[in-house]
Amino acid sequence: MSGSVLPEDVLRDAPSYAPRPFELADLELLLSGAYAPLTGFLPRADLVALARTGRLTDGTPWPVPVTLEIPQELAERLNPADPAHRTVVLTDLEGAPIAAVEAHDVWRVAENRYGVGGPVRKMGDGGHGPFQRLRRTPEEVRSLLPPGRVLGVIADRPLHRPQLAQIAHAARTLAAHLLILIPVSGHGPDGLPPEALVRAIFAARDRMPPATIVAVPVSPHGDEMRDALLRSRVAASYGVTHVLSTGDTLSGAGLRVLVPRELAYDNRDGQWRWRDDIPPRNRRLAMLPDEIEDLLDRGFPLPEWHTPPAVAKELSRVRPPRRHRGLVVFFTGLSGSGKSTIARNLADTLRETGERTVTLLDGDVVRRELTAGLGFSKADRDRNVRRIGWVAAEVGRHRGMAVACPIAPYEAARSAVRRMAMEAGAGFVLVHVATPLEVCERRDRKGLYARARSGQLRGMTGIDDPYEEPLDAELTIDTTTMSVAEAVEVVLGYLVENGWVEPKLS
């Protein structure tokens, strides 16, 4: 594939589309040259060859499919045979143009979704967002590196003292310059947003050998081994000759991989050494990620023997104790289950304490103010729940507590809301109010079940539209014989026990 210069009138008249986040990450790597020799999204022939042989049609080894999908209504406007009608302008999520893709190949991949293969050409000013100065091209980075070996570390997690000791030992042994590549296409494996990860890496810089630090928008493609090979290939494009394995980086693109022995902290003199060189009675092993998260959740300081104070400060800032962190409490259940009443009383109780800023997103109120105009089709119900989820996540992002109580009958929409909350740095508690249908029908405060049974109302959840019971609820409540006050106490008890709110003083 090769790039081309498109006439300005073609670009001006071309339709535009905002790809999904992982496609935008691939696009940035294509434009920067980090995916060389690729210059665009792969067409069908290359995808078929890649699936069968691990190589493109020209014989080039390549680890993962690099694809772009567009909606059907956009695909129908393209004609791969006509240069004047095969261009799509690709934008970021805010609508700013980033690149143009020439659709040399268009094919159906799913209902209402089409694949596009073809070269890409850069447009606009190169993108926006935090730490743009670190998003250098491979060519720029290679020009800055000193001659000789280059040790690459793909830092998708914060660097604590054990990792820093391994890096220093490897750089010293190789006599290599250190290149830190920070994945910034999305949240890391421990949930840190990319800008927080960058700050945490910089907080450890004074503990490293001299290093060049680069932000790289490399994104997972769903296969752990192929993703590791892709990361190694991207690292090689930046000039890396040796990679220090962090457990998920494999050899590829001609790189040498270093797999360090396990380090332990020596209580005798406060040094990190190879585990086998320290007697067990004097040995402390590196903390596991779950242990670190637990200390942060409870507001305890990370031990200095394990984590440099500057790194600990950054981690505690992005992951404060749960009682000071944003939270989304999301009630789901059938109409008449009691979820709205419990949610309102929970919000009132929390407001009385004054320790939390609480936003109540009640289903009926939301439909009047936020989602007016939506109907009750599956698509509109999903939109309703996702809009509630977006608002709730933004409340959580700013350290508030959102209490939401839509019916939310579909698992996919509830999962999307959980993901939005987590990506905003907030906690998420799903409360399933599992009151049986027959009890909800007896209550029928709004007369909805009676209308549905008589055929006057269609699409009623639990009658002629399914309710997908959650399998991942943190809390399940049945209000058949439970009072509202008792139900609120159960929810409050869970929040207190798990550190989201302070216990009430007697």
C-alpha cells in the first residue's frame, strides 16, 4: 500500500467519520510510521493472508489485523473504483479531522457494519490531549538516541522499586541507553488513565538511568501473544535493540528479550537483590498489584521500601481512599421492584450526613430532563441507560456520588455504564433489586402491568420484553418482605463495609 495526495475538492466533499478509540490508536501509529511498512488499514486480501499464514500478501510478517469499520450508510456512499468518491475523512471523537483514508476495498463485516481497506494521509494539526509533546514519531526518537544499544521498557504500569532495580541492572549490564515507551491509548491493566500513568512514570525518573520517554498509542487487539509481538515491533521502530520483559512482552522484529530473575528486598541493608541471594528470614517480596490497590483504597501509605514517595504521591492522587473517591450506585430491577424508592431514600440519608455530594438520577425524572424524545424500543432504552451512565460517570469523575435507578433491562447497557464509571476513576456498585414479577405486578402503582396484560401497552419489561438478570451485581435485594428502611440499611451497610462512606456515629 502507498499513500497518495488527494485533491482539496475531494477532501472538502468527502464524508467524515469518527473511528472507535482502538482504531484511532492504530491510525496514529500508521501516520507516525510506527507500523511501517504499513501505510493504511488492511484490505481483505491481507487480512485473509494474515489469518492463514501470519504474513501479508507480499510476504511481510505482521502480528495483528489493523482494520477500520464504518457504518453501512457511509459505506454506501463510497465507490472504490472512483478516486473522487472513495475518500473518508477520519476525525477524533470531538470531530476534528485527523486523516483521510482512500477506500480501495469495502466489504460487509456484520449487520450495518463495513470494513474499509486503503492508505491513509495525515490531516489537521496532529491531534490534541495531554502530553502531546511526548507523542514523537519513531524517526524523531531515533534521531535523538545515542549510538549503540537501546534498552526498551514498555511501561504499562507504574514503576516501583523492584522494576526500577531491574531496569537499572539491565541498562548497566548492556551499557545501553534507556527508552521508556508508555502506552497511552486507554486505561492500563490496573485501571490507571494514561495521563496518570505518564505522571507516575515521570515521578520515578530520578530513580532511573538517563532515559528517553515516549508516549505511544498502542492498543490491545484481543490476543495477548499477538499484542506482545506488536508491541515489540513498535518498540523496534523507535530504535530499541533489547526489550526488558515485564511478563507480557515477547521477542519480535529482531529484538533481544531480557527476562530478569525475581528480585526481593533485603532487610539487612535495604537493598533490592536477586531473591536467591537473600536468606528467607531477611527477604521481602515485591507487593502484588492487588495489595497495592488495597492499601490505596483504604487510605494507607504505600511502604517506602517498595514504592518511591513521588510515585506513591501520584498513585494516591489518582486513586484516593474510597471514602473520597467518586462512586456510582446503580440500581436495576423491574418496574415496581422498589428500586426508585430505595434509591431516593438512600440519597436522602447520605445527604443528611453531609460527607458526600449526591446526585440522584431517577428514571422518570431523567426521561423528562435528559432523554426526552426517546421511546421504549430496545435501541432507545439502551440510549437512555447509556446517557444516565455518562452523566453518572462525570459526577464520579469529580469525586461525587451518583445514585441511578433506571430499569436497565439489558446486560450490554449495564456493562457499558460500569465501564464508563471505571474509566472516569470512580467506583461502581450494581444493586439488583430482585423483587419477583408477581410481587411487582401486585403493586403496579402506575398501572403499567395491567395495561400490558390487556394489550394496551407493548414492550413492557417482564411481560413481552425480557429483563436480563445481572450476574455481576455487588448486592442483591428482594423487597417482597423487606421494608424500605431495611433495604436502605443493607445498601448503606455494604457501602460502609467496603469503605465508600464513613460509618454512622452512634
